[in-house]
Amino acid sequence: MRQRGIARVGAGCFALVALSACAGTAREQVQLEVVGPPIAAPPTPLSDFYRLPRATGEGRDGGRLAQRWSMFGREDRAAAGDGGRAEYRPQACAVAPGSPAGWDAVIDAIAARAAAHRVVIINESHMVTRHRETTRRLLAKLRPLGFSVLAAETFNQGYGRPAPVEARPAVAWPRMDEGYYSGEPAFGRLVREAKAQGYRLAAYEELHDPAAPPADDPADNVVRRETAQARHLAEIVRRMAPDERLIVHAGYGHGSEVPFDFGGRDLEWMGARFKALTGIDPLTVTQTFCRSAGGAAFLAVPPADLRPGQFDMVVSHPVEAFADHRPRWRREAGDVAVAVPPALRPIDAPLVIEAFAWGEPFDAVPVDRVLVEPGDAVPLLLPPGRYRVRAVRPQVN
């Protein structure tokens, strides 16, 4: 790897100099330009986005912390914590008869099944970024089949105006105000790919009423949310042309086609409610139930803790492995590991390093983001290309 140094011009002053990292061929070249010294957390539509993850003592704290570490590019910390440990631990499932081996082959198999469906619902863990890459890769496979709309649970509603993702269809990059999880770089790449492939983006989440009192029974909140999601998706389909098809990217069990237990009650989730409302039988794909200790991705026999008919296809990925604190799948997908420029390496406090595609504004979702502590050797992971890089001082309390 080669680097041209950053020039410090004076106290607190940095020249805008390019760095290049070469990993074998010119095709893999990455060029970085540092835009200045570290800055305070900028204003952002995501409340406290640059605040370091801290326990609150409230319920489900562990899962929220794991998701926050993932947003900061530190899935290794998500995997090590109580909230994420289960999702980075093997959960063995039997290989489905005739299952292809390998991520690309599994994606081809999903696309082949999708040809017979108008709607595909695929899920993710909100901390395992590999799941977002599966949907990104599916987009190009499904586009020739007539799939032209992508709805995602994360997209913010517009509250009396078009949702942010629907208001700016001509903008080629994702923006931080369009959703929470879509502010994570792998999700941002999914949105970029959808735009490049000509998909329309649609929001379907429940419209939150801050004046509405929470239900006494948490299950009632689930019913309200799942009903709202299903109705919004049904309306999206109603507005689509007859030959258009829809991809829905959801979290965890929302796409379930049959009821399953929540707090001792069998509840119908979004997938089942959408099916009942529209009469459409979606192809439902889960990535969150099976994880192998190694090897390649495959299609699995539904495990015993899934209800019969809950999902049509079960994908088993290998448990995520890390190199230099970053997910290995990113390198396997073509990212180049690039050292953080010397001028942005933290000295006495952590910094959030963000790399933006050349020509995109700083309210875009960066192509990579990673939290780096003093003394850490944690690289950026980037596709070949040209980027502007900045460092943000996170809030620590």
C-alpha cells in the first residue's frame, strides 16, 4: 500500500492533499482527500447520531447498543456485546435439498423463485450489515423481471408531505434524513444501487403520533404497527402499474406470513396482514434465523423455532468474521482496506471517520464510516474510487 502524506500547514491547518492506496492493480485504486481537521458533531436530522453508544438502563438496551456500534462501523463491538452476541453466534440449520452453495448462487435461487411473485419481502438483522448486501445484489437480478419499487422499513414518513425518499427521486445518492438504518454505509450502498437501477423508493412505516398514549400491553403496540405497515404497503401496490413488482426490505420477523408468539400471544405480523389485505402471496425470505460456523451461504431447511409457512426461503450465512475490526465480507465483496489518513488519526479521544463519494454532499450517507480509538489500526473499507474524508468528534455523554 502506498500513501502520499498529509501536509500540516500550520497549527490546526491542513492542506487538501490526495492520498492513494493501491492494492495490486489500478482497478483497485482508492483516492482520498482530507477536507480539514476534525470537526464537532454536525447538525443532523438523526437525533444524537454522533453520540457514542452508552447503556441507558432501559429494556432492550443491549440490542440498541449493538445496532449503534454497527452504525459506527464497529460490528466487532456489536458481536462482542450482550445485545449482539446471539446474532454473531452459530445457529446450525440443515441444508435444504438441492440448495446451491455460495452467496451469489443463493441470490440467483431467490431471483428464480421471485419470477412467480409480484412482491418479495426480505428481512435483515439491524446490526448484521451483510444482510443489506444481499438485497443490494438482488436488485439487478430482479429489475428485468419487472421489480421497480423498493420499500424499506427504515425510510422516514413525510407527515403531511412526501416521504424524503419519495420527494427527491432524481438525487443519485442517499441522504441522512431519509431514514435511520439507511444512514449506515452498507444500507446507503443498497439505496444507491436502487437509484442506479431505476427503482422508485417508498416508505411504509407506521405514522407515529407523539400525542397517542402508549398501549398498556406491548402487544397492542405491535398490532397497531404491523397493521399500519401492511396498509401502507397495500396502498403502495394499489398505486403501482399492473406490470410493476415490489421489493420490501424489513427487519426481523415483520415479513412473517403466519402468526407467531409475542409475549405469550400469537400475533399476526405485517406479512400476514398484507397478504390478507391484498390477496397477494409474497415470496418471503429470512436471513436472521440460521448461521453456520463457516463455509459458504446456503438455503436452509426451516429450523424448529420457525412456524410452518412463516417464511418461504431461509438463508444461512456464515457467522461474520472480522479482520482489523472490520467485517471480512466487505473485502470479499471488493472493498479495499485503506489506512485512515495520518492527519485524522485520533490522539487523545475517539473520532468517527467518514468517506464520502466524490461530488456528494456531507448530508449524504457516507460510503464508509468507522469509529477509531487512539492507537487503533482500523482501516476504511472502500470500493475503488475517489472520496472526501472527514473526522467527527463524537459526543461522549
